[in-house]
Amino acid sequence: MSVEGMIRTMADEAGKAARALRSIGRADKDAALNRMAGLLRRYSDRIREENAKDVARAREAGLSAAMIDRLTLTGPTIEGMAQGLEEVAGLPDPVGLVTGMWRRPNGLLVGRVRIPIGVIGFIYESRPNVTVDAAALCLKSGNAVILKGGSEAIQSNMVLAEILAEALQATGLPEKAVQVVPTTDREAVSILIGLDEDVDLIIPRGGEGLIRFVADHSKIPVLKHYKGVCHVYVDQDAEIPMAEEICYNAKVQRPGVCNAMETLLVHEGIAGRFLPAMIERFEKAGVEIRGCERTRSIAPQVRAAVAEDWPAEFLDLILAVKVVGDLEEALDHIERYGSKHTETIVTNDYARAQRFLGEVDSSVVLVNASTRFNDGNQLGLGAEIGINTSKLHAFGPMGLEELTTTKFIVYGSGQVRS
Amino acid sequence: MSVEGMIRTMADEAGKAARALRSIGRADKDAALNRMAGLLRRYSDRIREENAKDVARAREAGLSAAMIDRLTLTGPTIEGMAQGLEEVAGLPDPVGLVTGMWRRPNGLLVGRVRIPIGVIGFIYESRPNVTVDAAALCLKSGNAVILKGGSEAIQSNMVLAEILAEALQATGLPEKAVQVVPTTDREAVSILIGLDEDVDLIIPRGGEGLIRFVADHSKIPVLKHYKGVCHVYVDQDAEIPMAEEICYNAKVQRPGVCNAMETLLVHEGIAGRFLPAMIERFEKAGVEIRGCERTRSIAPQVRAAVAEDWPAEFLDLILAVKVVGDLEEALDHIERYGSKHTETIVTNDYARAQRFLGEVDSSVVLVNASTRFNDGNQLGLGAEIGINTSKLHAFGPMGLEELTTTKFIVYGSGQVRS
């Protein structure tokens, strides 16, 4: 079959599975998730065998050690995937929740109820465990999912797909509720994102190139973020030890992720007291600082920031630092260079904290906490399938509830419109 | 200036206005809306003068009487627009509502708060009063809006834009919060829907051609419905007089709108008792019936339905009628031919009513009420800017709340991630 024929068939089967899922309740979905966990453990050796083929091919292709590390599945990572499935089984089911119900003057009883979105296309470049995580979240929220993973993980993803299908079949759920695209042909992505009659939502996860390609060519709604250019603003009334801990954590704890700090803004009234020790600590941790002129007048050893540094997502131990005259200047800088992802103010000033929370137009805005908390798990959503910086549907981290929508249900007794 | 330069400038100004609107509260927005209402009344003569130019041009161009009627603004229609503004002023402000707040084990206080979406592009072909309605809803929800109306209403829209801007200025709100594209050049639409860095949401309203053009070419999220192929299913346990009233209302009360019934499905167990009188009543009202074979065996005078009739949105006094063997067949038919817009079951059977509500995948699903209730006002949203049949963001009618999104706000006390 052609790639196009194959993807169309998969979308068609996903549509049928999605329809069946509408009337499948929590107990059955949880049973399937727990069965998946059991089968992952049972087939652990087989998963590692198939994964070893991906890893061998990656070595031949000369992929970096870091990428090979991300690709490799071990006993503990497989156990982690199994536990992840069990955790999702333990989360509340968002489907069926009536978010509001009211009676109209004419007696109509109008309610809104959470329903699955339908068919989701999930396109990713990440580690093979994302295959299992995404399948679990989509299934629990009642959606059918078509998973298109990276070509380097194809053998691993195929064996995981088989195991997930076996669990679905064994527990009486539609087997096509979770499908993995069984090809590395990149055409598959172009075809999938064009099926606007059959697919309700596309979620791309990976590098900015992949995401831009999907967003530019899809006719289907896309939830995504391109990058996270996250800021910490240290106000003149910040507690310096707290500011230091927050900034250090936001930059150094895991620099390669989207919620790491990329630019530090410091009020001029505290810069002289705060920056020298902070920059020293950063430099000890291997962070390269790129500072504005005023930063460099405080710490002359620092490299001068260039225009490209302010909108940059370094994803690395690099930090842009700017001294600002006031909160207004910090807000302007964030408005101009930010990515609507995550911004933090460190302050003990009540009015400025409230103003920052109100005026910063980012999916997560924090006072006195690390940017690293923009994460579905950390914020209490229970799990996360991604972060959305478009304003529509779900601004910010997306958990199970964000994989649903609502429809109106209306109980009448013969009402007509006059 | 080129059309492109003009639209880019408008989008840029809209962005600045949207930023200012973030910190403008209800009282100021309501004052502006009420001022707009006052100015519409004051300038009623001038509006009609400008409108007369549009109407004269429409007559010269040979537009239909119905279209000229829709275009014409009279004293009462202008008064209606003013009252509409006052009604929106009276509605609750969705912005700032904290939809939930919880404390995490590490002490972080995490909340979700409603915020405006930002900059909305509203593209429409309708009557000039839509200009005022859309402006009111966007302003009240804290959004800046760029309005691109139909070329036939350009003079009317321009004078309305001037009046709205005067009201914004007089009440201290950003004048560029509401802008009307001052050209009939169709290129303006293509440019507007490509500005994905500046515009957060596109809402097209009009014919299917306009909507498909926008959806196919926009890089910005689009909320829209192509058509409403709405069904009423009369179950074997329907009360016949109730079924007759609901079906008659759904088809005849206003046949040219998206929530009118286009196909009637009737259970075979009631068809013989229900259809003869129902069809007679429809025929008296001038409705042309297109029936399946079984319908024609009951009412032989009826024209035979062809394949194209089942997915058709007639928007006219035409109705497709099909007799089905059971609820399952009705659900299958709706799944295949429906547009996810509005579906009604008429029944006194509890289990089938609940099953219909649960399994029909439409934005509004009703029991024992007319399809004509899929309307923001009728369902109690207070107002409506359109109906969305994509599953994302707001499935169904969109009121003020649906013109907002939520962001996370986090109150910490120095938390970092371990």
C-alpha cells in the first residue's frame, strides 16, 4: 500500500476506535492501562532486543552519545514506563464531568459535559518512552491516537505498539485506539497533518524545525510551543538568597529543557549587591554569561551580549543578563523577547508581584519560584502531554483534562423557539 | 501605503491595544460600551446616510432584494445595535475569574485565571450590525479586534468604526482596540490570516467558500463551522404532538440558518402514525420533502431523495426524510452525514435519550427540544460571536467566556525544583 493509503486507513480506523471509546468507561480504560504495564514488564527482554537494533543503527549512523543515551531502553526505563502507565490509570477520568448545568427561563436544562476530542495525531522525535506516555494519556482521556515517532526509534516503537495493541485486545478495548505509524517515511507526516476530515488535533513535540513544519502545513488545529525563552526578573525588593536559589535552579538544574531560564533581568537597585556573587556561582557551574553594558560594569569579565542573545533559547549553560531601570522596563523586555512560556518575578513587594502576575502574558507566571515548575506534573495536573503557547484551547501545560473538550447537552420537554 | 503595510500596521496597533486592555477593568469597558450605544443613537442620521451609499451601490450592482434588506440600516436596526451594546455591558466580565486554585505539597499555590486571548481577526460577510456586535463582545472580553467586513457594507462599516473609536477615545480606552479594515481589497484577508506572530485567533463568519478559504490558508488558529447539517430523530416512543412541534419549528421557523433541521430521521415503529400528518403540515408551509423509499411508501407524493440530499445543508424550505430501523441506524446516519453541529432526539424513552446524549458527537445534543436552540443567547451564554464545530477551544456556541483563555499563576515562597 502507498504511504498515503496506509495513513488514510489508519485515520479511518482511528475514527472508528474513537467512536467506540465514547461509551467506554473508566474501569475498562484503567484495566487496559494496567494490562499494558504488565505486558511491558513481561516483554522487557523483547523490547530491549528490538531497541538494541535501533541503538546499533544509531551508532553506525554516528549519532551523538547523548542521543544514543536518550534512545536506549534499559530494565529501569522499561519499569519506569510501566509505572507511568499505572500512574495514569490512577488519575481521575476527565470524561463525563459536567462542568456546569443550569435551567433556562423556558425550562430547558442546559449542561456542558467533558468529552474526548476524538482522533489525535502525535508527532514526536523523542525517546521511545514518549510512545507509551502519549498513548496512556490519549487513551485515558478517551481519544484515539496515531503516533508518528522518530525514525531512529522505529524498531522500539513498533514492538511497543504491538504490546499496547495486545493489551487493548485482551481487555476488550478497540485495538486501533493506539496506532504507531509503521514507517520512517517522512511523507507520512505531511499526509497525516492534511487529513482534516479525520483527525481532530495534532500535537507535535520535538525541535523547532519539526514544529514549524507541522504548524505551517497542517490544516488541523495544532497545539504546540516553538521554544521557551523564559525570564526571571529579580526586583529591587527581592530577598537575595532566595533570588540566588531560584535563578540557579532555573538555569542550571536542567538547562536543556524549555522551562529553563534563558534571560535574567535584574533591577538596577539590587544589581550591585546581587549580581557579583550570582555570576560567580553561575561561572563555577560552567554557565557562560552574556551581559548588557550595565551588567559588565558590575562584572567586567562577562562577555558582551549581542542583539541575538535576547530572543535566544540557548538550551545550554548560557545565560543572557540585563540590568533594567524598573519593572516597566522588565515587562517591556519580556513582551518583546519572551515566548509566552514561563516568567518569574522574585520580590517581596506585594504590588509589583501582583502587577507582574497580571500583566505578563505567559502561560505560567510565577512569584518567588523557579521557572522549572512549568510542567503538568509539578503544577498538579497529574501528567503532561506537552506545553501549548498558542492561546487557544489550553494555554500552558496540557494534562488529561486538556485532552478533552466540552459539548452542550440539553434536556427539554418539548421547547421550540418563538 | 500598500494593503500589506496597512494590515501589518493595524495588527501592530492591535497588539499594543491588547496589551493595554490586559489591565483595564470592567467598569471602564462597560463605560465604553455604553458610550458607543449613546453615540450610535446620536449619529443615527449620519449612519443612515453612509449606509444609503452602500445600498445604492448594491442596487446598481443588482444584488437580490433579500441581500439589500440585510444591508439596510433603519432607525430601529440602529436602536437594536445600541441596545445590544448595552446588553453586553450588562453581562459579567469573564476576565480575571480564577477557575481553580490549589496548594501543592511543596507549598506552591497554583491557580488558573481567565485572560483575554489577545488580538482577534474577525472576517465576515454579514450585515453591518455584526460589526458592532463583534466589537462589543471582543472589547468586553478584553481582546483587540480587527474587523474585515464585506465590501458591500464598506461605507456603513467605516462610519461605525469612526463612532466606536470616538467612544473608546472619550472613555480613555485604547482607540485601536477596535479597528475596521478600510478597504474592499480581498488581499487584506490573505494578509491578515498570515500574521501568525501578531494575531492570536481568526473567526470567519459567512458562506462556506469564505470559511474554507480562511481555514485552508490561515496559519493562525481558526474557530469556525462550515455548515450545519442538523438532524432530528423521532424515536418510536416519541409523543407525536411534541415531535410535530419540534420538527416544524426546527425546519420552518427560520430555514436559512445553521441550526435549522436539514434531515428528519424517523423510527419505523412510529413512521406510519407520525409522517402523514407531519409531511402534510410541512407541505402546507411550502417545505419540499425528499424522502427515502420507506418514506415514499407512506407518503407517495414525496420526491425521492438522492445521495446528495443526505449531507446537504439546504438553508431553505427543503427537508430530507429517512425512516430508520432503530436508534443504532439513526446514530450511524448522523455519524456519517452530520456536521457535528446540532442533533435532537424526540423520545419518552429514558435509556435511548441518555444514549443519544452520550454518543452523538455534536456541539449541542438535545432531548425533546428544537435544534434552533443552538445559539449562545438561547443556551444562556448571554451573547454569541459564532458557533465552532472544530473540537478545539470551544465546541459549540461561543460567548464572552469562549473569547478568553486561561493562564497559570503561581504564588511561591522560594521553591526550586529538585
